[in-house]
Amino acid sequence: MMRITLIASLIIAIPAAAYASENYDLRYAPGIGGADMSAPYESGWVVQTPIYRYRGSIHHDSHQQISLSPLGAPAGSLANVTIDNKITVEAAGVLARLSYMSNTQFMGAQVGFTALLPILRKKTTVAVGRVDNQITPAGLDALDPIVRAAATQRAQGIASVNTNSSTGLGDLELAPMLRWATDNSQWMFVPAIVLPTGKYDENKAANPGSGNFYTFRPLIQYSYIGDGWDIGARASLAINSRNKDTHFRTGNYFNTDLALMKTVSEEWRVGVAGYAVVQTTEDSRSETPTDPAVLARQNLTFGNKGHVYGLGLQFAYLQGGGDYLVDGRILQEFGAKDRPEGTTFVLNLTKPF
């Protein structure tokens, strides 16, 4: 009689044996900054309603060690199994922002405030792909299909735990704003804090809220409006506290958005846009979760720092010299490490009052 036993301490890192940031979430939408970055923030209210869509995927190898005890096999026979998993991450929603710029001065800057409350649908899908194994000692090739079937069944069970979608309000962002301006340029400093107000379930891989933790994200933005050319640039650093529900602390992230626009008529501008996402510190975990569903996602190899870059085309339509601005862009990611790689689409309406 043949018996195959799965060792309790096998490595079952799905969706990722080596990913960076918890569930690949950033609390920042790379590519969100475009032509609006070079629009002057005059006194008064401004409403922005970016429609955001992202879809990316990443392949990871998970590893299982299976103890084999067939009749007549040498003691300690093992199968080391490698399973290729494809993880697809999707996010879509409206990132509604309300801002106000006053005439009050502080350190030579206009003072204002801004708030963002996203409505999001996130989805994570994990698919089990190629299965390879190496059985030791040699000569147990007849067990190969049985080993593959046992490992695949275990992997598919974990993959199903990490496949879900969820829709709801995301995490609230609040920040003061400081604006220094000249005739054709402006600097802005926006030290934002993101609160864990969004819908979140630690047993799910995809949630509108990122988790039970806080993020401090200081941001600097520069814009220049020249003779037929506009430039916008934004840089921020996200500093995260520890997720109290999963004991996971996502490493800090540097984000930058860039936009270069050429005026082609009184209303229309076209150009290029790009972004970079670079993790500056490693992820960590203070203790091992006890929930099996959480553990299936959190059994990780730490010490990773993810990064990815995006580049694409954009357009902008300015009505009435500033009545409203519509801008859009599509960016393709490249150079990803320990992060998904995909496509970002943004369509944004900016309306001052």
C-alpha cells in the first residue's frame, strides 16, 4: 500500500513567496498625476473625480516538500515540488478629491486643505500553473503523477483562499496644503495622512481598504507653464505603520509622477506621462498569524524591496481658459520586481468653483 504525506511545515507561499507590500497594496494610485499637476491652484474650491483602472499580473514559484512513504521505498524519500502561480491584481474606481485654497499666508505660501475618499473595486485572482518536481532518491518515477496531483490539489486550495473581489469605500486621506507661486510656476507641499476607514477583511486578499494601519505621506509637487509647454512633477514617500490585524508592516514606498504636455490649440494639449514606484525599506511581520487563510497569504520570504515603472501617452482638454479640465492617460508598466506589471488608465475631471 502506498501512502503520501504532506509535511506540516511545507512552504506554501501563495500568492507570493517573495512579494513586496501586503497584498501588493500601496494606498497610492501610480499614474494619478497628469495634466492637473500643472494647473494653477487659485483661491477657492476644486473638485476632482479621477476614474482609475489598473490590471497587472506577476508569476511566482511556490515550493512544497512532500514526504514519500511508498512500499519498499527508502526511508526519508522526498519530493521537492515547484509550482508556478500567476497572480492577477485589478483595481478600479473613482478617487474623489475635494480641495480648498484660501488667501491665508504662512511662510510666504497660500494655505489650503484637501481630502480624498475613493470608491474602489479590487480583485485578486490566483491561478495554479506549471508543476515540476524532483524526487529523491532516484528510481521512484512511478510516483511522479501522484506527487504532482497531491501538490496541485494543495496549491489550488490555497489559491482559492486568495481569489476574491470586493467593492466599497476606501481609506480616507486628509492633508493641509502649502502653495508657493510665481507667474508661471508653483511649488506645493502636501503632508497627507491616510486613515484606515475603508472596508477591510483580513481573511481576504482584495479589499477596498488597505488594512488596519496608518500611512503618513508627505508630498512635493512642482509645475511650470511655459510658452507652449507644461511640466508637472510630483514626489511622495509613504511611511506605513503596522497592520494590527495581520501583524504585517509594509515597507516605505517612494512614488513619483511626471507629465510633459505640448499645447496644440487653445483647448488641447498632448504629451507623455510616467511614474515610478520604489520600495525603500523591507516588509516585516511582528508575529505569525494564527488564522489559516491569513497565514496562506503571509507565509513570506522577507527582505524584498519591490519596484515598477510606467510610461505612456496623455491628453488634456481645457475649457474656457479654466472652467474645467479633462485629462486622460494610459501607461504601460515595465521593469517590475516583486510587484505586478500591467496597464494603468486614468480619466480625470477637474472643476474649480
